[in-house]
Amino acid sequence: MIYTVTFNPCIDYVVRVPSFQTGTVNRTEFEDVFPGGKGINVSIVLKNLGVANTALGFTAGFTGREIERAMEEIGCKTDFIRVKSGMSRINIKLKAQVETEINGRGPIITEKDLQRLYERLSPLKQGDVLVLAGSIPDTLPSDLYESILKRMQGQGVSFVVDATRDLLKNVLKYHPFLIKPNHHELGELFGATVRGKEEIAFYAGKLQQMGARHVLVSMAGDGALLRCEDGTVYHSPAPKGRVVNSVGAGDSMVAGFLAGYLGSSDLQTAFKMGLAAGSASAFSEGLATKEEVDRLLSGR
């Protein structure tokens, strides 16, 4: 079973304004509302691809109830922890001349709430996959990712981590099965500007030296690169299509990779499905569907 954890789930409110101007009334030409957060996105795309999983995380207030309701309507299995103080975030994704995001803060999560999460994670066993994705709320310890992986050592769980900077760097010693920085985040880890597949492969190798097993790097319009544990490197440009939505593309790539790997045990197959899933989300208003992923895989 795959489990995803989203520490600060949200409702994404996506609006498109033809020509946004400050200091005046703007009217939308398109709007949509759906549950969001990196782990939640992974869960939704996995479900779309027919892969069973459970979404974990913290919810609060009326927005938290809406996240739970929407996930149930989509058909995703969840085991959220409801907290008492505050409300789950509403994140505004404004699409105009440029994309702008306004993200909420989220609820107050206590040590008692965190212990409840640990209790949910303790039964995970050999063959299970745990996906940790996204930022950590201010009310939680900054070393939370590291603490979770340390607690779960010896359980035989495969860890997938999609995070940035120290959140990612500090878990490498626990040998996560897969990490997925984008090329900008990869450069930030080493204080470098990374350009081209040769440099990306080089710095991905450095992350492997630090403990990561497989490193999947998303490269926006330039596609993606996978450096495998044995040093094999796969690279592919992105499929051709018109990008209409950047929200969730990286999360979709993680979901596609896991779906491909669990279905085939082949890393190249997983890489191709990950790239197709990430691109399918980028080419649509919502998250990737199986039909869209299959179309891109077949080259149609």
C-alpha cells in the first residue's frame, strides 16, 4: 500500500483573470476549487491511474471538512487527523499575465496531534511506500521529515521524499527510495546554477553519494532525468503540448513514477510514466487522468 502525507492540506482556489490589475475590481473568466497539497495531489493521480493508496495529513475547520468531502467524492481513501485550532488553508492560484499564488497558513498542530500521526504510521510494513511531500507548517518541528524516517527505520518501508533544501538534505542518510527535486531545487542544494542534462546527472549523483537511491529531476519544459541507483541515467524531453497549468505537475510525476514502477518493477518504464503523468497535468486544467497519460505514452 502507498501512503501519502500532506502536513498542511489546502483548498486550491484557481481563478483566471484576462488582465489582472491591482486597486480595482477584477472579474474571473474561469474558476475552480479542489483539494490541494503535494501529497494529496500524489494520492489523486495515483487513484486516477488505478493504484490504491491512503492519504494522511491534518485538517481543521470548515475548509478541512471540505477537503475530506472532496477527497471522498473523488474516490480517494483518506485517514486525516482533525485538529481543533484554526482552519485548513485556502490557496489562491491566480492565472493572469503571470501566475501568482497566495497561500494560507493552516491550522495549529500540537504535539498530541503529531503523536496521532506517528500512531497511524507505526503499522506500515515491508512493501509499503510512504510519500512525504511539501513544506512543514510553522507549528511543527523543522526536522519532522528526519524524525519520521528515523522512527520508521527497520520497518521495510520505501520512502519517497519531494521536498526542498534542508528538509530533503537531512533525510538522505536514511536512504530514501526516490527523491524528486526540480532542476532549480537541485542547484539550490549545492549553491550552483544547474544547466543541461550532464550537470543535472552530475549533481543527482552527488545526492546519491549522500544516500539517495534513485533521483528523479523534473526540468519543466525540458522534460526530466532519472539517475538510478546503479548509475544508469535516463533522460527524455517533455511531450509536445500546450502548458496551461503548472500546479501539481511535479506531484503527478511522482505518482506516475510509482504507478509505473509498482506495475512493472522497471525503472525505465516508471520514468516514462512519470514524465507522461507530469506532462498530462501540465497540459490540462486539473490533474492527470489515466486516459491523458495513456495518450501521451502512446505518442498520440
